[in-house]
Amino acid sequence: MLGDSLDKAVQGAFTRPIPKSAPAQMRYLVKQLKGTKAVAQLLGISQRTVERYVKDQIKRPRADLAARIEREVRQRWQPQVRARAKQAAATTGGIVIDTRARFGFAAAPGSTDDARLRLITQALPPQYVARLFEAQDAGAGEEQLRAIAAGGLQEIYFRDSGRRAAGLEVEFTDIDYIDFEL
């Protein structure tokens, strides 16, 4: 959920839309992967089917294949624009996190709070964004990304950058939705 939201945020920086038709998307994948055999293996279809898409002999894939093709094109589309957007967010701009999730706290005895749903929209500073992107690029799982986001919200939103609630530990669970915006 967090990884997909990060990808969507970066895709918002694209300067051109991805190719619309399946044959155009297939040609793009063939160019990126340098051959029809690699595309066929990636999508789980035959090499001949890939060649037929490239030559416009097949124009409409079945729904599941169309979704796989579009997902693979989106992952590879405009890599330099994607890299610049990530770099800008991780060094100067930060990212805005908008979420509705259950937040609970672990703090000093007698000062804990029961978990409850909260709607939070908060700008995360670049150091947390850099950690999120580094973890995502390293193949981190949902739990690791959630822990990094919770750490950022804990520090910026709940502790107010160290001005209050020292020692407060935030638990970030039951995510209803989460969106990131560069």
C-alpha cells in the first residue's frame, strides 16, 4: 500500500502520458528490455504474441494481460524524470503524507493513549523521504516502509520536532488509505 502510493506520487511528476494502446505499450517494453523474448518472459506470454502486438496484428489484450502490460510500462516510464522527482523530494522538497489510520502510543507509564483512527495530512521533511525511497529501492516490505513513515509522523506531527511528548512511540496500524504528494 505504501509502496504503491509512493509510486503514484512519483508518477505525478511525469511530463508525458504513457502510451495508450497495447501495441504502443508493447513496443515501448520491447525497446526498454531490448528484445521480444525478455518481454514475453516478463509478461508470461509467448514471444510470438509479443511480436504480433508489436506489428499491430493484435490490438486488444485480455483484461489481466492489459493490466500487467500497463503496470510494467508505468514502472519503466520516464526514468530520468522519476529520478529527478525522487532526488528533489529527498533533498529539498519533502513529501506530503495524507492518511487515515489507527494511531496508538507507547509512552511513560500513566501517559499512554488508546489507539484511535486519525486523519492526518502532514509534510514530511526530506530526510524521511530519502529513507522511504532508499528502502523502497532496496526492496523493503510494507512493514519497513510503514515503520519509516510512522517514525516521520511521530517526530514531525506528534512530537512537533522535539518540542513536546519526548519519549512517545507511535504505532501506525490499520491503514484505511494513504496518499503521498510531491
